[in-house]
Amino acid sequence: MSGVALAEETATPLLRVENLAVEFDTYGGIVKAVRGVDFTVDQGKTLAIVGESGCGKSVTVQSMMGLIPMPPGRITSGSARLRGNEVLGRNRLDGKEIRGAEIGMIFQDPMTSLNPTMTIGDQIAEPLQIHKGFTYRQAFDEAIGLLEMSRIPEAAKRARQYPFEFSGGMLQRAMIAMAISCKPSILIADEPTTALDVTIQAQILDLMQDLQRETGMAIILITHDLGVVARMADEVAVMYAGKVVEHGSVDDVFYRSAHPYTLGLKEAMPTNDPTKQHELQPIEGSPPDLFAPPPGCGYCPRCPFAMQICDTRHPEDSFLKEQHFSRCWLHHEDSPSKPADLYFKDSDP
Amino acid sequence: MWLYVIKRLLQGIVTVWFIATATFFAMHNVPGDPLLNDRAVTEAIRANLEAKYGLDQPIGTQYLIYLRNLSQGDFGISFTQENREVNDIIREHFPVSAILGILAVVFAAAGGVLFGALTALYRNRLPDYIIMFLVILGISVPSFVVAALSQLTLVTLNSAVGTTVLPVAGWGTILHMLVPAMVLGLGTMAYLTRLMRSSMLEVISSDFVRTAKSKGVPPARIFAKHQLRNAILPVITVLGPAIAAITTGGFVVELVFAIPGLGRYFVQAVQQLDYTVIMGTTVFYGAFLVFMVIVVDVLYGFIDPRVRLE
């Protein structure tokens, strides 16, 4: 289904995720955290997954990496194919470990994401010893090289230090060095700059971009910061209530937003452009209860353009053009008003 | 690091001095006189003792004499046993208590860490329920009951087999040590199991374990390198007091199993009001425990790098 299917004829993407659904058993009932997510990532490109807290962006990538505790978690459907090979629920691909070797991952809080009783160098060396069969000596020397690559000064000395002797930004650099140590084809960055100072954020993002250029890896960037998206992403997937509601190139999603939720996110973003008198417009209300997801569009109760059908039936994918789709009834041919008229009333698109 | 060790040792000396002082004044307020019991001591001996310890002097002077002897490592002469110095009693019998205690501590620590980690890994499944049930038993049943029950079990076992598989009491070979050490360490092991379980549960769900998984580290290596070492920190912290609990618990177990350890002399001395033996063994035990706590604290620094740089 989908525009993603259109692309299939041209080439197999590096990673294709289709119809991924994840549930969690809780005392309150079953939480349907991810309810059918599709996206693709191409070699050397950056896909940003954006959305508010609890929309399922982290669960999506963690389920791919096998990081969800099962039970209570459960992948109910879907597939994730790396170069055409299924990786979901699997640890190895062609005799090669997926985690660490094919896909590297960095996390939100570098302060707690590193082992406090192991030196930084040992932690970076660990995947090299496991996946590449390096001796401890070789792996440690390589770790020093990787720290240098991540622009940590005095890398040889730093490699012998422990996480508590590093600052937050330095730790995130070390995390990146660790995640790319085995030259993975994909780096997943789960809110990599959320816990860092703004100035450090920029440095970390620059570092990720430079390493991407050098190694040609793809990046899946999870964030709720649209500024980070604009700076880093080639493609954007906007998630809401466990579904991707809009997917397209960064320009399409920012300048030709197709889904009312994307529009709402943009309105809620502060700007420093003095020529624009822009008051922040929060999105009123809260996301739907994922214990009992609504039959229609999850955004319906908060959507200023909601129609009758939105409440009862879930919208189909509408392709505005190849590689840009939106799940919204406004794009249906029977919709009385066209999104473009509603969204861009008083400003040029 | 060395500065820290020296600082701790000096603090330890002050602690021991407090223990010595408290024991001294407590003993002097206990009614009775060891020299006035049935086994009457001759006037001459009495005079000698009085002269040596200044027993005819005011209490302040006695205290100073006591401290002076103590600082020279002289715990004095037993009031009730002929030709026995307290130092000799300690030298002969403390090694027995120490071996028993060390075995018990090793047993408690190894068992506690192992079972604690197991219960955490099998949380809310059968192994967890079984071990936690035994832990509750271990904590709530006093060691003398366990000691007697284990002797009963041994007797039954030995008579069923027909030979002595494990001796029921006494001292001498490694076989004599096993059961008393297990009984002695049981309560502490149960306590450490509970501690290790909660600490391990915290570590299992921690961010750095998730990171290790994302690196593709195999589960056995995650357990050994990432989980165990971090989860063990609280266990090391309480190991000092745990050693104290085991050594003091040793008095009872030594008595039940007829083991010629120091504990038995301590109990005897209290019954016979043997001043020097009571004070000597108390101060010695106190000093030993203070020293063990310092050793544990230094050990902690080797396991947790954050403690090292202070």
C-alpha cells in the first residue's frame, strides 16, 4: 500500500519498515503504542521522525532494535527489511549481528546511557571485540582513533577515563564514537540532543553530519525539535498517536505541509524572524487514549478542519505526489475544501 | 588514595579508643568481684594483681594504667584461669573464629550475589518465588535453631549412610567447617540476596544496559560486565556491617557446634566476671570489625571508580 510501494520498482531502499505495530500489556489494559508505521530510509540520507511525547517514535525504532522488553511489549505485525532482508525479531543477518554491527544507536541521556564502572575506551572497544574479532589491544587503539574522529581532545588519555569524568556533550560524542565503531549502515539517534545545552546541541549535530558524509551511513533521527529537523533531515516522517500522518522530503513537509497536525506543530514553533509577528499557537487538547484508539483519525478532536467522516473512519493515504503522502481526509477528492485553501489563506506557500 | 586510607585508619583508632573506654567503665559498674569467688585466690596473688592494675587506686588511675597497657598491645592476665594471658587466649583461639567467619562471609557474599542476581533475572517466575521464600526463612529463623536443625539432619544423614559423611560437631578438618560456616552465614546471605535482587532489578532496566544491548553485546557478557559489577555496589557497602553480624553471631554457632573459637571464651568470661578477658576480647573484636569496615571501604574504591577520586 502506498507511495512507498511506488518507489519499490526503482530500487530497494536500505531500510523499509512496513505496517509495524507494537503493543504493551499494562495493568490498565493493552496500550497500542505503534499502530501501523511505514517508512523507508535510503543510503546516506537522514530521516527525521518527529512527533510529541508518547506518539510512538522511540518505540518504533526500539522495536526494530529488539530493545523493547517482551513481555510486556509485543510486536503484533509488520516487517522491517534491511537491504531486502527481514530483521524484525531477529538478531543476526547473514551471520552478522544486526545490533551494533549493522545498526548503531545513540540515546537521549548520555549521562545515564554509559556504564559508570567501565572506562570510555573499554566501552567503545566492546563492539569491536564482539563483532570484528579484534583483540582487546587492537580494539582499544581503534577506540582512541574513534574518539579522535569524534573530536575529543587528548583521546588517548580520555579513553582511560570513566563516564563521570566527562561532560554531557563529551559523553554524547563518546556514545557516537561507540555507535559507529563497527561502521554500521544506519545510525539511529533517539533524541540525541534533548538533554544537552543548545550550543552543544549544534556541535553534536554537526559531528553527526560530518560522520555521515565520511562514512555514507543513513541516519534515523528521532526528535520533537523542528529546528533540528530542518537542519539535519532529508526526509521527515511526522508521527501522531502511533501512526505516520505525513511523510515527505523536508521541503515538502515544511513548506507544503499536507497534514493539519504538521501545520499545528509549525504554528507552535517559536521563530526569531523579527519581520514576522508570530504568536505561538499551541495545539489545544491532548492526544487520544491509546488504550482504546479512536476508529477515525486520532487528530480529529484537536483538528481545526475536522469533518464528519474524520471521527468515524480512518483516512487512507493520500499521495500529493510521489514520496509525499499524508493521512488526511482533506486530501480526498470528495472533501469540500482543499487543504491548500485552508492552510495558506494569508501567506504564500 | 593513600591519604584516604591513613585518614580512615586514624579514625578507626579513635573508634577503638571509644570502645575500650566504654567497656572499661561498664565493667567497673558491674556488681561483683572475680577475686572473691569460691576459687579463692591467695592474699599474695591478690596483692600482686592489685599492684599491677592499680586496683587499690582511684578509678581514674586504673583507667590510665589500662590504656597504657592497651597501647602496648597488652590485654593483661586472666583473673580466673591460671597462667593465661588474654593475648595467649586470643592468639590461640581467634584463628579458629577467623577461619569460620571468613568461610561464612565468603559463603554469604557469593550466595547472596548469585541468588540475588538469579531472582532478579527470573523476576516473578518460579525460581524467584522459591528463593525469596527461602530468604524469608533465612532471615526470620535464628541461627541457633538452624544450627540445631542442621545437626539433627546430619545425624539422620550419617546414620542412614552408615558412616560419618559430615561431622556433627567439633573442629579439625575442612569437613568440620562447612556446615557451621553455612549456618553462620545463612542470615547474612538471605539479607544480601534481598539487597542484590533489588539492586539488580534497578540495573536491569537502566539506560546503560539498554545501550549494551544496542551494541549487540551477548546476554552473558551483559550480565558479567554491565549488570553484575554495577549491581554489586550496594552489597559491598553492607559487607562491613555484615562481617560484624557474622562474627558476633559466631559466639552462638561456636557453642552449638563445640568449636574452640574465641566466642566461647568471651561468653565464659562474662559468666565468670573475668575483667581482663572481657575487656580484651571486646576491644579486640571491636578493633577487628573497625578494620574490616575500612578494608571494605577501600575495596569499594576498586569496584566503583567514582569513589576512588576523592
